[in-house]
Amino acid sequence: MLGNTGYDDDGVSEHYISGFSDLRPRGIFGMSVASGTRLPADTPFVFIHSVPEGVTAPSVRFDDLAGARTAVEHLIAHGYTDIHCLAGPHSEGQHGDGPGSLREQGWRQAMTAAGLATEGRIHRSSFDRVVVEGYARDMLGAGPWPRAVFATTDEQALAVLRAATAVGARVPEDIALAGFDGIREAMLGGVRLTTVRVPMEQLAARAFDLLDTLAAPSPDPACGAGAAVGAAAAEHVVFAGELVIGDTCGCPQAGATG
């Protein structure tokens, strides 16, 4: 079963968790960034992709902070100094441990380390591509164009690419662009996006391995037959992303990895 909160963490995540656990599933995967989420005591639970602060359950995620920093450092290496960040709708303080917020922090760290200004260069919009494209058209239409844009997701980056075409801006000649996630459309489209590719298949496989460990019967007779080993120390797995050079950053040789 699948539950979608639509980025609404006002009790929606706990509603799903409670409803799913009542059905006695083999396990639950959670992607919520809501802090203070109450987890079921009798159902194996693994956080994936998003890990709220202070979680006690195992988790599998990507190194969003380092990946974003690498992408922005690559743009800086091209000599771009006016690098904007297209982030999600929430500020860092609201979901500081969420992937979007961590990627925004990575942009900010890279810019600060290079002595570049961040003020006035952060833009917040939905993660929905249609909504982002409308926002990006307004942003670019108002001018002047930013020299480069780091988008915290490929969906956002592809929306910027379409918006740039609509306002007559060339990518990367006028606006360089980098994204994050490595989705197929970004990697294999007519214009290949420079992006941070994350090992999604490895994340999924590791998440199921952790779930199997939690759901396995305990070898300790004192725990009772069939008891889950949910009290074991939580394991937190972090996968690194890989910078993949496409056509949108300004590199003469596209298709390389960094």
C-alpha cells in the first residue's frame, strides 16, 4: 500500500502510519521529514530518503548535502559567480533534515566557501514540474537572468530548461544549469542535464535488507517465539551521489562523470 502526504506533514504521516500498522503489514517504509513522528511499536519501520531529526528507526538515505555542494562547486569552477538556487517551498528551518533543505544547505556552503553572495539568490517553489515552470518563466521574464541555477531536484531543473527556452535564453550559453537525482529523462533526454545521480536501486535493496532484519524472528528464546528484533541498535546507511556531466553546465565534453 502507498500513502502520499503531498508534502503536508500536519499529522498526515502519522495518520498513514497508524492506519497501515493496524493492518499488520510485514513492514513500513517512511519518507516523511516531520519531526516527532510516532512510530508503531510492533511493526518494523525503516526511513528512506528523508530522515527526521532524532529518529530511532533505521534509515537509508543519500548524502544530499555533499552532493549539492559538489554540483555547485562544479558550477563555480566554470567561473560562474551569480549562481541561484531553486529550492522547495519550505525554508531550511522548517525541514532542516529533509533532502531539499540539505541540498539548499550544500549550495549555501559551496557559495560561502567561495566567497560568493547568497542573498537574493534563493528561490522557493513547488516540486511539481508544471508549477515550477510557471514560476521559472516569471522569474526569468522579470530579468536579469542568473548566470547559473542549481535546482534541488531534476524535476525543477527540467522545468527551468523549458522556461529558459520560452523566454529565449540559451542553456548553457546564457544560463548554466545543474540538478539533482539523476532521473532517466534528465540523463537521456534531448538535452542531457548535468546532475547528481543517486543510486536509487542500491537504496531500495538496502532498505529491504534492513526491513528483513527487523522482521526476522529473534534467536533469543526470552524474547518469545517470532518476536521481531526491533529493539536492536538502529542502523543508518548513507549513499553518496555521483556528479554526471551533461549539456547544461558548459563543459565541452558532455556525458562524463565526476
